[in-house]
Amino acid sequence: MANAPHGGVLKDLLVRDAQLHDQLVEEARTLADIFLTERQLCDLELILNGGFSPLEGFMNEADYKSVVDTLRLAPVGGQRQGTLFPMPITLDVSAEQVEQLGLKQGARVALRDFRDEAALAILTIDDVYRPDKVKEAEQVMGADDSAHPAVAYLHKQVKEFYVGGKVQAVQAPTHYDYVALRYTPAELRAHFHKLAWRKVVAFQTRNPMHRAHRELTVRAARQHRSNVLIHPVVGLTKPGDVDHYTRVRAYQALMPSYPEGLAHLALLPLAMRMAGPREAVWHAIIRKNFGATHFIVGRDHAGPGKNSQGKDFYGPYDAQELVAQFKDELHIDMVPFQAMTYLPGSDEYQPVDEVPKGTPTADISGTELRKRLRTGAAIPDWFSYTGVVKVLRDSYPPRPQQGFTVLLTGLHNSGKDTIARALQVTLQQHGGRSVSLLLGEQIRHELSPDLGFSPADKHANMLRISFVASELTKAGAAVIAAPTAPYERSRKAFKDTVTGAGGNYFLVHVATPLEHCEKSDRRGLYKKARLGEIKGLTGVDDEYEAPTDADLVVDLRTDTVPEIVHSIVMILESQNLI
């Protein structure tokens, strides 16, 4: 039979509050609204369906402090110590929201989905409190180091106050993707019961699965005479991970490789924190709530990689050790596994610690796999399955088929527009992809007619251009953008937008000096600016922050346009993009 939920009772608030649905919907219309972020939305979904049992809402200050300090909820009802729960689940709000929405003890507020504005729950506020973010980072993530993605998120995205309190469920968030693979804990438990699965080994992953993962999970099933739950995260994972649409298609391609009736695929809408040991305990609790009896914890489970000193945030077996420490409370059996390696001589996978010394082995690292996908090089059958590789190649085409953006930055009349037009013609001559030209004044007229020329408006204009460039780049186009782009923060935001979507980005600084630009300015903009007839012209009454990280620096006093275009083309060629 399925494992008992954490705390003994599955806190399925959707079922508990179903009889109050119409009443709660009507009340939500009268309440102040908090529109949830993507992470808050993931957290709320797992609160509502019982995935985070025994939680019934977002943590109040007592629970938050206790979890940060002790990995436990605050003791209640005469408990000597609170229930094990290692991760703070909090609802952050700004000081402005606290004041405008009247957030205080006893108030009720509607929690809404930012995507469709649907009311998902009503929160009754226990308290509003200011967290110690440094302590939270140190205790939960192990260090206040911005190289950790959750720490960076904590300091840059999380607002200054937390609101704690229990919720009443109105409805679950609506999903339009892979609906048949999304199970609540109650639904998955019912599925296990229908199939008479008494023992279930759960496998957590945020990456595509290959033969090594399949062999690992089958080996676990054999050892424990169990079935396998493939339970990948499709909420928030580590920045730069393969998108969940691609991963789910890859999982679906992998599933037929399992013996009939051995394994089942279900998706988990979790927002990971990459918190290593604490995260492993949290993952075990979640899988226990979904009915699993065993949980695979691998080497460096949920580790975020290197810290700012270039060392791993966590030891390779810290996660396994912490889960083992709490085994008597978790009531889910940990299945520890080291990395698997391929043995060419016997055409099989084995855990690395079981391979006799001197036995030939073969592996393909994640870096090597990405390189092979990028270049189109062969990926051997011993590493993955044909269907999985096809999915990855469809989503990550080789470099010559990938889009890219070239951002030309410089003063008005520096020559950046002339270079951009010449580069457009050259790339069109090369062929192979569409070429889009985003000239500064032209694109400002189309995208930002409502903006002026203040620093804030110039930055907003750059954000809009970066969005367009990113979407075109994702579609495989060559994008040439030539705004003035005077600020370092704007150029960084532009780069992050393009590369964050998986695009290729190159920065060219057209460093023709102000004196030359002004001397040859036939439109007379510099003259008008100096006479005070126009305001905000970069170089006159607004500073140009010269980039220090340009891929190419050119100057029309000494470089010809054909030479500059040739240099840009050589950069693109060196990256196998053309």
C-alpha cells in the first residue's frame, strides 16, 4: 500500500474546501488581491493539493524561524519538537503592498494566478514579518553567496516582508501542457492502488534522462522488488536548465524502454531551491506525500554547482547523510546511488563504486553532450536512446541553425547604423536564416513612442528591444540591433534577456569619439542639444558608459565599414554560427 503522508494526514485542501467553493469565489471578489509570482504559484499548488503536507498555508514567523534554525515546524499541542520540514515556504510581499492592501493579522486576502487572474485561495493572515535574509541564506542554503541561484533570488527578487497564514482552496492553478501527466498526491496514490503497487521507488530529476538513469532506476526496482515513479520537476529549476517542454518529450521517448508495467511518469510542479542536503529531505517528504515508499538520492543531490570561490557548495554525499539522519521520522526508505558508468566490454552500466579497478569505462559529461548537440556530432546508442536524442536535437539545433544577436552600441552618428545595414546585407548574402535589423530610431518609433529620453526611459526602451531580439533569436534569426545603448545596466539586461532564452549574443562597441561624431553630424542633433533645443542626447547632457566587455571595438576614423563587417563575420564564423 502507499506510504502514509508526512504528519499522518494528507492535507488535500482542494477536497477539504470543495463544499465552500461558491462561497469562497464570491468572497474573493470582495477582497484585496495578491498576484503570485511563478515560485509562489508553484508553492501554493503543492500546499493546496497536499504535496507539502502537513502545511496548510504559508509559514508564519514562528514556523519560519523554527524551520530556518532547526529544520522543523514550531512545536504545537505540547510537542517536544516540531514536525520535520526543512524548507521555509513563505509568501513575500513589499512594504507598499502591506500598506496598500492593508495586510495585517486577521485580514483575509485573495491569492491570484498572475497568468489569468483566477482566484486560487484565500489567505487568513497570522502575521506580517520581516525575515533575516542573510541568516536564511546561511542556514538553508549553507552560505550567503550570490553564486547560489536561490541566494541570488532571495536578495534580488524576494520582497522585504513575509505574510504567514493558512489558506482555503478555491481552485488549483490551470495547466494547458501535459495535463494527463499531472497528478495530485491523492490521484497518484489512487493510481498506485489501482495497479496494486505496494512499493514505489521515486526518482527526482530536473534533467533529460538517458540510459544511465534508466539503468539506475531499474536496478533500484530490482533491489527493492518495487515499481518506479519517474517524478521530474516541471516548476522552477536551476537557471540554464533544459526547458521542461523538451524534457517531458524526452521522458516520454524514454518510457517505452522500461519493461511493461514497471514504471510510471508523473510531473511535479515544484519550485526547486537547489539547497542540497535540506532539499533532499524536502524532496523525500514530498515523494512520501505522493505515496512513494522509497526515494533515490544521488551524488550531490540538488546541488547548484560551484560557489564564488570555485568550490562545490555541498559535499558529494551530504544529502544522503542528512536524509539518513532523519530516516526514523521520514518513513521513506532512501536508495543511495553513486554515478553510473558504462562498461564497453560487457555493454552495461554499473555504479562507479562497483567497477573493478582497471576496467575500461566510458562516459559523456553534460558539457560534452551539449557540445555534440551544438556541433551535430554523433551521440552513441550506449549513452542514450534514439528518441531522446531526436527530441534534444529538435530543441537544440546545431550552431549553424541557431539564432544570434549582434548589439552595436555607440554614440549618435558613430557609424553604428551604417555598419548594421552593411552587416544585414552581408548576412543575407550568406543565407541560411532570416536577418532582422533593429535600428535605434526606427525601433524606438515602433516600440516606444510613449517614452522620452530620460535615463529611465532609455533603459525601458532597451528592455523592449531586448525582448524582440530574444524572441527572434529563439526562432533562429540573425538579429542586428543598433540602439545607442548608453548604460552598462541596460546592456547587461539586454544580454541576460537574449542569453537567458538560450540565444547567442555578441557586443560590438563602435567607439568613434564624440568630437568626430559631432563634426560630421549633418542632422545637427549635437548642435541642437548644445543650444538646449533638445534634451537627453547621449554625449552632451547624458553620459555614455563605454563597455569594457565588448567582443569587438571599432572606430570609423581608422576602420572601414567593410573591414568592420568582415571582423564581425569572423567572430560569428569562429563560433560556427555561419
